[in-house]
Amino acid sequence: MSAIDPKAAQKIQPELMPGESIYWAGMPNPTVIFHSDDWTAIPFSLIWTGFFVFWEAQALGFWGKTSRPGGTDVFMALWGIPFLVVGNYMVWGRFLVDAWLKRRTYYAVTNRRVLVLQEGWKMKMKTSTTFLEAIPTIEREGTGRGTLWFGPKYPVVAAKGRKTRNLSRFSIGDVTVFADIGDVDTVYRLIMDLREKEGSKVF
């Protein structure tokens, strides 16, 4: 039997259905973990932010030509601020948001389903019985840590009309995700055992 985090189990317990039992409960690893998405997200965000830093510097008259004698192009400076904010969020802000959400996200595997409960900006819960019909995808991220995807891993950016997902793995979306869990292989094996034991039952 895998270890059950008492805090996570306590949060999940009120959401259980009659006859449902917790086999594993846990929380994301609290440290900052870089994922495969960051190999493209970080360089892009640095280029984006750097461009708008230069944009603001020029608009404020630190160098280059401006359209006003006073040296400041107010409209261009104001127009660039939202893009600069987005860039800063992508470079470092999203890691702070993820760290905040990690302390408020709880995972559980029961005899019937997998659950994600999040007490973030508002209470959210995502459940899935997909693991009973399909094998979850495991993504290892260092010694023992990793992410389990209970459905397709959609791209962050895609062509028009195609499904995408949030860059943050802690944003509750269409697919249930156990992000940044410790001992991911143990949880994966537990789920595979449950598929064999419970997969033929009708709930």
C-alpha cells in the first residue's frame, strides 16, 4: 500500500462517495520543478520580455527617437505595459503562482477514480475514471518525481481549432493531472494494480 498523506486524505474525505476508499493521497512536491515545456517556454519568454523592455525604454526616451519633444511617448509606453506584464509572468511569475497552488492542491487514488481537489482562487475538483479503461501516461522528472496524465497531453500552443492546455500543470482543465508528485512510479504501479482488480466492475 502506498503512503497516504494525512492532510490530503482529510481534504479529499468529504468528497468520497459511499463505498469509496482512498488507496493513495498526496500533494505536489513543493520545490520548483522544470518540465519539458520549459525548454521552449523559457527562451521564448526571455525574448518576449527583452523586446518589450527595449520597447518601454525607447518609449520613455532612454534612447532612440521619440515622437514627443519631451522625450517620452506616453501612448507607446502605456501600450507596451500589458505585454511587459505578460512577459514577466512567463519568466518568473508563473513559478510563484504554481508554488502557491501546490500548497493548495490535493491528489487521491480511490478504488473507483482519481481526484484532484484545489483550494486556489476558488474551490475546484476534477475526477476521472479513465485509468480504469486506459493506461495513464507517466512523465518522470528527476529522482522519483514525475507527473501522471489521465488523458491526452495537449500542446500549450497549437493551430486554430485544436485543443490546447494551460502552461501551468496546476490549472484545472479537461484532463486530470497529478503534477510533480513524489515516488511517481509507486503511484503508477498502484493504479495499474487497481485496473486489474477493479476494471471489470461496474460502478
